[in-house]
Amino acid sequence: MRASLRSTLIVCALGCLLLISVPLAMAAPPAQGANLLINPSFEGGFRQTSLSSHCSDGWSPFYKHDGPGSEYFEPEWKVIQRPEDDGSDDIRSRLMHGDRSLMWFNTYALHQAGIWQRVKVPRNSTVRFTIWVQMLSARNTEWVNGQMVTPDKDTGNYQVKVGIDPTGWSPGSAQVLVPPAQVVWSEPIWDGSTRNADRTNRYVQAQISAQAQGEYVTVWVMGWNRWAYKYEAAFVDNASLVVTGAGVAAFSQSRDAAPVRPTSTPLPTNTPTATFTPTPTFTPTNTPTPTFTPTYTPTPTWTPTFTPSPTPTSSATPLPTPTATRRSQGPPVAAFNAAAAGLPPSSGGKADATSLVVVSVVSVLALGIGLLVGKRMANRAA
């Protein structure tokens, strides 16, 4: 009995420990290094966010627009999908890994736009947000090894930066907005940094760390251009938000190589163009005003020609004056009808009267002869 009671007590004790340990394990914060983002690789589904845009699940688009007369316009968001035949060199260059990535773009217009995601994190923890980005900014189409690239003369126009809002503010369903002032931003990455030595496209990594002020943070990715070139686009892939023990902002240019700095156009850490020095920081609540007026104003490659309608003359063209024609004294309508029927037309006048008298006399004579003959035949019969 004592052995049985002891076994029962041991089983009960183990059961209690199990019941206590399971909730504690479920409430434990995520281990360091665990990615807290939803759909960080952009390989998941996507949804329509406007008439012409689709955004990856877990992420939300945003853009700046100041109302009527705004210099900023809404770009389009597109999910890049690898085709079954593996696609062209240009499509493959827009995918860092896997089969999908996300882009936003427009043409001949300025935009300040990107994506955001609100994430639950351990309270007051320090987190690091990273994402791989690529850019295209060009006044004209230029290809290298099957990839559309940013020409040397156009580098220094487009930039991307990432940020963390430690308060976890959420815009809800709003798309027209500017990230709040409390966002901690990384240094911007410029378009010239996302090219290989041969000017083909590559992805580079941007990252930022911050300490949460509660249980939520909101991560932001924002791209913008200074001048309205023909092609303006940002590409993103392979994001991450992890808990760390450090809160120092960091920036990585590449996975396996130092940043490529073209000799023809310095990167924005110096001067992106010969006559323009970009501001190293950007205040999203202000409108970036370039201190340089580019000597080139891009114009569309095709301008429809409008041919106006012929201008009417001041005076109307007079209608032709009808010519008065004297009506001939021809035969009456009856004569025309007779002619149409193949009959000879009436001679009219005295000839018609004479014919009528003759016909009358002959008729009277015929009637008299008929009566006389009839009377004689009746007498014979009697």
C-alpha cells in the first residue's frame, strides 16, 4: 500500500510540474535570432492594394502626397514572380533568393514611398531590422548583359533607407502618409551602391537597431528620388527582425564584397554628381528640395501630334442659283398616260368633236336596224 501511495504521489507531482512548465514555455520570449516578421522572404501570398498595385502579405504600402498640386505621386507596387522557364537575366537580377520579391516604381515622376509592418516583440527589447534592397534610376534605357541598369551619369538620384518606430505606431489602412518623427532611421543607400563592377544589378543590405518602448515596433522601408527620371524603382527581398543585445545602428553594403564605387560617379558619401552633394540625412516630414537644377529635363520619347480640325471660312459658300425654266405647253397628263400605255395621243380640238358626232350617228343607226330586225323576227315566229 505504501509503495502504491508513493507512486501515486510521484505521478501527481510530475503532472503538476508539467502543467506549470507548459504555460511558462509558451509565454517565454522568442529566442535570439528568431525572425519575428510575417512573410520576411516575400515568398508568401500577396493581395491587391489599389487599382493597379499588389503588395506581399504581411506588408503594407505607403506614399507621400500633399494634395492638389503635390510634387509627389503614387507609385505602383508589384510582386516579381520567377517564370517557369526561370525568366530573363533581368528578372533573375531582381530576385535575391527564391521565386518572389517586391518592387515599387513610377516613371517621369517623384515619389517618396515604401512598405511597413507592425511586429510584436518582447517588451523593451532591443531589435535589429535588416532587408536587402536594389534600385534602378535612369533617364534612358540602358542594358548590360541582359539587365536594365542605372547609367553612370544617373547615379546619385535614388536612395533607400530603413527605420524602426520603437513605439509601434500603426497607420491602419491608410496609405497616404509620412512615417512619424519618432522613427529611428539608418543612413540611406544610394543607387550607385546596388551595382557590380560591370554595372549589372545586385542587392545590398541595410539594417538598423533600436530599443522597443513596449511590446510592439513598426519597421519601415522608404525610397525616394530627387529628379523625375524615366525609370524610378526600388526592389526588396529577404527581410529580418530579430532580438539582439545591442542597439547600435549598422549598415552593410554586401554579403560577400565591399561596396563597388564607380570611378565615373562617386557615391553619395562624397558627391553623387559633379555639381551636387546629397544631404546625408532626410527628414520625412519636410519636402526634400534639391539644391541643384539638372541640366537635363527628361521628356517622353513620344509626343502625340494633334491635328486641329479645319477652320471654317468666315462667309458661307452660296448655294447655286436655280435656273428658271419656262414650262412647255405640252399635252395634258392624260396624253402622257396614254403614251405610256402604248396608245396614240389625242389629237384634240375639232377633230375630236367630229369623231364624237360620227360615233353618235352610227350608234343610232345601229340601234334602229337592230330594232327593225328584231320586230320582223318576232312576226315570223307568230
